[in-house]
Amino acid sequence: MIDSYVKAGKIVSKIRDDALKMIKDGTLVIDLVEYVENEIIKNDAGIAFPCNVSINEIAAHYTSPYADETKINAGDMVKLDLGAHIDGFIADSAITIIADGKNLDEKIDSDRLNRNEEIVEASAAALDAAIGTVKAGVEIGKIGEAVHEAISKYKLNPISNLSGHSLEQHNLHAGISIPNINNHDTTKLEEGQAIAIEPFATDGVGFVNDAPGTYIFSFMADKPFRMKQTQQVLNHIENNYPYLPFSGRWLTEKFKASRLQRSLKQLSDAMAIYPYHPLKEKAGCWVSQKEHTVIVESDGCMITTD
Ligand code: MN
Ligand code: MN
């Protein structure tokens, strides 16, 4: 089990670091997400969830739809969040960078650029601080406190309604939430637990709301549908993605994109599948994120995605 977590972690780290080089002015988001997802498969691992590329005020849950034309622009705050699994044991990691490009200094005010770099630094510092607190017996509210403190030093806010999570085999969000503020949760970490810690920092209010569009879903329940295609889509989802999130884009290999949208809407409305909406910072301010998966040890933790 630990071996599988470690192996998945190594794969995710390597792909993350390679994919970072693609984040620059003019890159199509779909090229980036497809690169990441294809590399996971090439490494004989499973895709734990669609590769997320969330830009600027979008904190999470954006992945390219079919034929996405979204481009990365110089100066954008780009969050790359990816996950792979070996036999269901998941590595989940994210990183944020400011997209490079020609004449970046001329395009964006240097004060703004420096502030954006600080937002990126803050989530990284918060992740380090959080990981520093992790060991068996620690109350999870204390991890959130460390995140909040580290981000406050930059006069920035954590996103209070986003959190990390425990991981179990084939289960990305396995029940325990790792907060980004001290929510006074006294649940204690246990040795051998796998958890993903993911601080988000912003110069906004530190709260996200659902934004329009749905690009990521997960299977919830088998239900009967009168429309033949909708039933076929649900059967395909249940057979291929029974536990882990999937992308609408993946389904276009089997179903026509033009008709898929309607089926996914019907399935979501009937709660046969769960729609993850993109999450947008409430004040429209930019957001950074950094995430590692760790295994809790008696006197610390092992980072699998370092
Ligand atoms: Mn993640
Ligand atoms: Mn995560």
C-alpha cells in the first residue's frame, strides 16, 4: 500500500515538473491537460481525476471541455492540479506559477506582478508550515491554524471554504477535511493515513463560489432514464469511472459532443452524477494553490509528491 502511494507520488512529481515548462504565453490549456493525462497513462498509472488548470480568480475545478480554445496569457496565475493512482492509491499535487511571456514587465504593472508573486509564495509557505505540523496525534484544526498564520504574514487570506482531504484506495475525498483555517476540529491524525494538504492564498476575501460551466463530474447512483443516449452515457460512466471524477471531454471519445451536454445536464439534475462547478474567488481576486500528498508517521510525515 505504502509502495503504491510512493510510486504514484513519483509519477505525479515528475509529470508536474515537466508540465510546468509548458505554462507560458500562448499555450492552449487543452494541450497542457492532455499532456498531463497522457503522461499518467504512459507511466502505467491511472488518472485520479481530470487534470485541473485553473487560472487567476478561478481557484479550482476547471479542466478543458472538448475543443477548448482557452489560452494561457503572460502574467496569468496558473494552478496546475493533477492526480495519479497505482491500484487506487492516489497521489494528488498542485502548483501555481505566473505564466512567463515576452514583455511581461511592460504588459503588467510591476507592483501588481510583485504582489502576484507574493500570492504564489504565500500558498507555498503555508504548505511548508502545514506539513511541519503533521504527525500522528495532531488535531486537524491545528494544521489549518498553521496555514492561516503563514498566509497572514503576507497580509493575504486563505480560502476558508476549500480544504485538503484524506485519501483511501479509490477514494479521493475519503471523509476527513484538512482545513485552511483553524476550524477547531479536534479529529486527530493517525499513523499511516494518507492526506492531501492544499492551502489556497488570495488578496481577496478568501471565499469561493460556484462559477458557470461544469467540466468535472463523478458518478453517484444508477438510475433509469427514458432517453436512450442519457442511459447509455450513464452506463458508460458507471462502467469506466465508478469511483473517481471524470471529465466531460473524455466522454466525447464515445459520444457526440453536441448531444453529450444535454445528457450530462439530465444526469446532474437527477443526481445520478455530481457536477463540480469551477470555483471562483468571491471578490474576483486571484488565487494561488500548492498541494502535496503526505503519509502520516509517528513523528512527522513522508511527502509522496515532493
Ligand atoms: Mn489536487
Ligand atoms: Mn486535493
